[in-house]
Amino acid sequence: MERIAAYYLIETPYPVEDAAAVLAGEQSSGTFVAVPGETAELKTRFAARVEQIELLEEVSEPALPGDTPANTTFKRARVKVSWPLDNVGYNIPALISTIQGNLYELRQFTGLKLDDIELPATFTDRFRGPAFGLEGTMQLAGVTAGRPMIGTIIKPSVGLTPEYTAQLVKTLAEAGIDFVKDDELMTSTANSPFAARVEKIMRVINNFADRTGKRVMYAFNITGDLETMEANYDTVVKAGGTCAMVSINSVGWSGVKRLCDRGALSIHGHRNGWGMLNRHPLLGINFPAYNKIWRLAGVDQMHVNGIKNKFWESDDSVVRSIRSCHTPFIGNESVLPVVSSGQWGGQAFETYKRTKTTDLLYMAGGGIIAHPLGPEGGVRALRQAWESAVAGLTLEEAAAKHLEFGRSVEKFG
Amino acid sequence: MERIAAYYLIETPYPVEDAAAVLAGEQSSGTFVAVPGETAELKTRFAARVEQIELLEEVSEPALPGDTPANTTFKRARVKVSWPLDNVGYNIPALISTIQGNLYELRQFTGLKLDDIELPATFTDRFRGPAFGLEGTMQLAGVTAGRPMIGTIIKPSVGLTPEYTAQLVKTLAEAGIDFVKDDELMTSTANSPFAARVEKIMRVINNFADRTGKRVMYAFNITGDLETMEANYDTVVKAGGTCAMVSINSVGWSGVKRLCDRGALSIHGHRNGWGMLNRHPLLGINFPAYNKIWRLAGVDQMHVNGIKNKFWESDDSVVRSIRSCHTPFIGNESVLPVVSSGQWGGQAFETYKRTKTTDLLYMAGGGIIAHPLGPEGGVRALRQAWESAVAGLTLEEAAAKHLEFGRSVEKFG
């Protein structure tokens, strides 16, 4: 019988084996008392199993509220638990409830974080995964290997008119940008209704493509209820767009899956709200598990934060997330990591040093739009930063060599 | 201009006003540098505003990783922030991204929890809310005021056949149960395909209704991708069912909304995964905000845990959640609080004492199915417990007066 496996980082005042057994019981055939019908045969067929336990450190204070027996330490461990595929089949929301459900409620744990998951190879037959993924999305944006896609975010996040936004897109296109996106706060506002924004922006993008052969990818934020998202999706397709952005946590798995299934647009997965799922070191979910769940829905592009970002997330976590996006999964090609948050090009050196890849969508908002030489200077500076990083130059050498990047270092460095 | 407001519990090493201003900026018109286009007029129209700050305690250690300047304390506060309705309109996933998005990532906070939200009265015109809600669901189950709906969960959670489950439902119906539900781990398993389970169980329920006039409500777990949920929903409606259960966190807001919009079944909202959103005292979301978001989708029944539950959640939090379900919202009637987790009737006394209400779905799993006198005894014991609690008896008096409840106290007390 094929099995599904999940890895957890846990903390418990009890013996680790006992706590892990409670988790396995709660998430399969157990309840708080023995009940009729819980036969040995049923347990053999449907019970979850603790597969391995790797002991980590012990601490004197619990990470989260829970049971605190007197005179104990809190043991940390990484444990692997498995379930028969039969329990949930290929139903992903049911899988989520199994590996990520009531177990966070168990008082036997003072810390519990889902770290990674492993699925049987048969999932490949049932899930297409991303329709475009990393390679397909880069092709769609006309970016060939050897450099990252360079992108920016329309700022201010909310309040600009379609006309102003379209004018900004024109400037950015002429500056050589590959990708532009709505902010996640911008869907359809009183002074920038969605359809009007698409029309104005796509006119600019289509004209530029006709003139130059380069079709800038614009991620229109279609986030909403299903009726809104489906209508917005159609609007983008009809206007010749290539991409739609969705706030995946706000919409949820089943809604995102339905959009991805349509397959006409590369789906830009914005993970806003991620902090509430990940910020505590021993609560929630780590990116490798999170990423796989969304790749099963078919998301093509996934946010991963950036090196030296403006948020709290550590560089190590960002590097692990980029690797996770590049790791093949259920037979699909990889998903495109979207590097963003306080990026302006200076981080290209450390990013390349630590990941040795340019298979990225590298996004700068203020770093491009507020560049001292204008957005053209901002785009040039980013390209210069990446060329220099790949060529092995230091930040200082690149700043001395390139005018625009030099000005970036003066302003943002 | 109408505004949307959110209340947060925060912790920060910086002056509270400064940190709150960062939050308001990040979640409306700001980025990490000033950008062209961010005019005074735009800010006036679209900027978020810090409305009030209530200072709480100061602590010496941060609750979460974030900025930790030297020689500082960490200030806690409850702050109110508001946004113009124009920023998101009536788009709830966009609203979620605004009030519950990237703000959890801000390093200026070492704690941030969304506590409650307030919406303008115009939301009433756009959202029906629950199709059945508290009153409608109780009516559908044939329960008249003065006592809670009594419910149980099929246990073991997974592994039983449709035949065995249907037989158990028959026993429970004859014992006087009002409500039975699938476990959240049970959707469609190899030995209990969804359609077969519905057919077998509804035959029992329909026969019992024909014979007695009482239609037991069964919450079939339809959780899945949209195709699966829509097919399962139809299966339940066609078979004469009155209720469907959805794991709301696993499916997500947009998928749940589409189901609720259909309006033929009372939707039982299971919040498994809640612990990851709520367990840390200064990260995630509190129930009053969470509950409102799901009432906007149209969920009719909402899990709230129970007094002295088997999980970690405090009684105070449970009581607050029950009150939150009973508080009218956007003009709708209230949502039915589902009290469960380690309940067996003994908690009825404290539950009634603290909430003074019987407008509940009171669920016991093992507490009914593992009762020493069988499920009939278990159902009777629960009814006795609630009658006694409402009549002002103590647990001991009730145990002395009623055989079945007395046996519950012996086994579970």
C-alpha cells in the first residue's frame, strides 16, 4: 500500500515517541477513548505510523502554550509520520486536513511545524502541476537563460489611475523590463476598475510587442471570489495578457486550483499572509511543504522573499525556498521563484553566491521606480547587477563599472 | 467615505505609534522609499489610518523573531487601523490580503495578531450571510429552543464501511440524536466511497424520518477540489440530506463561498488547522475576526472547541468564541456554535454557567459512542446533563438523579 509522509519539527514535555504516537492517532483512527469498531484490522489498514524520530535539542521553556508538567525539559525532534494513501486518495484539501489539521491543537506539543511532505509517484498521473512553470513562464516573457527575469511592482500600491499606470508600464517597457505586477493590495478600486486597467495597460503592452517583438508580462491581480476571478481571468486572456496574480492564502486551495486548471495564463502565486503561517520557528509550516501543496494546485510562480529583505525572514530560509522551487516534484518541471521585498540589485551578489542560479524572477519595486535616473535607470541597474554577479564581480567593482548601478548603490546601498 | 477597521494585538520594540504607522503604510500606499505618484491627494484618499492605540504591558523578551534593538523593552498594545472601503470594495479575499497580508512579515513587530474587524453597514446589501444560520439549522434538525442540538462524530474517524456507519446512524437516531457528522479526516476512502456512504446513511435517515417525523441532520464531509465538492453537494441534496461539512481552512474562502451560495444545505464549517492560526498568543488571528470572515462566505455552523476540551485552548477563549457566534453581524442572524473536543456532558454545567445559552450544537464523539450503556445511553446522558445544567443542578446532583449521566461521570469524569 502506497503511503503519504509528512515531516514535523516538534517540541514536547513528554517522551518524543509518545507525543508522536498521539499525533498519529489523532490524525487517523484514534479518539480520546477506545471505541467499538476500532478493530485491529482497521488499525492495520488505516492507522498513521511514526516512521522515524531524529532527536534535536532540549530546552527549559516551552515555545508555545500547552502541557507543562513539573520538573521536565521540552524535547525537540524532527519526526516522520506516514498515512496510507487510501485514507485520502488524491483529494488535496483532505490531505491538508490530515497533515495540517487538528494536530496543531494537541496540548501534548509545545511546538509543531510541518516541514516537508513526500507523496507517492502515482500523484504524477493525477496532477499536471504548473501549466507553464519556470521554463514556460520565462519563455512566455521572452527571457532566455543566463539572466533572471527582471520585474517590478506598481507603486504606490493603491490609488493610481489606469492611465497613470499604463504610462508607467510604457516607460518600464521601454526601459527593458520583463515583468510588471499589480500590488497585492490592488484588485479593483474606485478609481482603477479592473477591466479599465487591463484595457489601458494591455494596449501599451500590445503596441510595444507589435513594435519590438517583446511582450512584457503583466501580472494582473485577479484575486476575489470565484465569479470575480473567472471574469477577470477572461478579461486578461481576451486582452492578450499572459499572466494573472492570485493571493493564494486569501483565495484558498480549491479556488486557486480551478483557476490554474484553465491553463491559459501563467499564475503568479502571491503568498501574503505567509508570516502568520511561518514566523514562529515552531508553529505552522515551512516552505518546502507549503510550496508542494501549491504546486499541486498548479501555481507557476511562487514568492520566496529575498536576501536581506525588508521583512523578518532569514537569508537561510530564503535560500532554502529558492532551492525548493527548483526541485522537481511529481514529475513536473520546477516553479519560478519570485524574489522580492526591499530588493534593489545590491542583493544580486549574495543571492547568486548562495544559489548559483539565475532561474529567478527578480523583483524590485521602489528600487526601480524611485531610481535617481528614473525607471529606465532602475531596470538598467538591475541588469548590470546580475551580469556583474554572474561574472564574479563584487558589488563595489560593479558600482565603479556601471553608472546606473553606481547610482543605486549611492541611494539604496 | 466609509471605512473598514481592524483591531490588532501588537508587540514592538519601537514607539507603538511608529510601529502602527509602518503597518498602515505597508498595507496601503507605502513602500520602503518615497516614490513618484504618491501625492498628498492620493494619500488622503487611499491611505490607511491608525485610529486608536490602547497601551498594554511591557515585557523584556520578544514574543517572536524580529528587530531587537539594544536596551529596549517590548511594548504591547491593542491598535485600531482603518482603510477606505474604496481600496478593496466588497472583495473579501482582497480584504483578507489587506488586513491579514504582508503585515505579519514586518520586522518592526515582535508580535501581531488580528483580533477583530468592523465593516460598514453597506456590506449587508452585498452579503446574504448564512442561508440557515443558527435558527434555520436548528429548525432543519427539528430542535426547538430550550436545549442544544445534540450531536456526535462517527468514530473511528476513518476505516468504517458505509454499512457499518449506516447501522451506527440507525442506533443513534433511535437513541434520539439530532446530528451526526463525518470526521474531518473522512472524505472518500477506499472502503467508504462518498456516494455509497451517502446512499446507505440517507436510507436510514429517510426511513427514520418517515416513521417518526424527525429528520436527523448528517454532515457529510464534502471537502475537496471544487469539482468534487459540487458533485458531492448534489449527491447529498438528491438523497434528501440537509447538511454538508467543509474543512474551511483547507478549501479556502473562495471555494467555501461558492458552496454556501448554493443555499440548499446548512454548511458545517470545520476549522481544523485553527491551531496554526491561533495557538500563539501574539501571532495569527483571534476568533471574532476569523468568524466574521467566514460568516461573509455564508458558513452556517462554526466550530468553537469546548470547555475543558482535549486540546490546548483556554475556556476563556471558547466562551468568547461562543459569544462571537451569537453576536449579530451584517444584519444576519447568528451562526450556530459547534461545541466539541473531549466533550461528554460533564462540561454542560460550566458551559451553561458561563454562557447562559442553549443555542449550541453540542457534540460528543467518544462520549456518546463509548458510553457504558451504548450510544443510546450516551445520547440520554447528554440530554440529562443539559436539562440539569439549565435547571441549576450541580454535576453531582445530576449524576445522582440520572442513571445514564451517572455512568458517564463514572467513565469519563
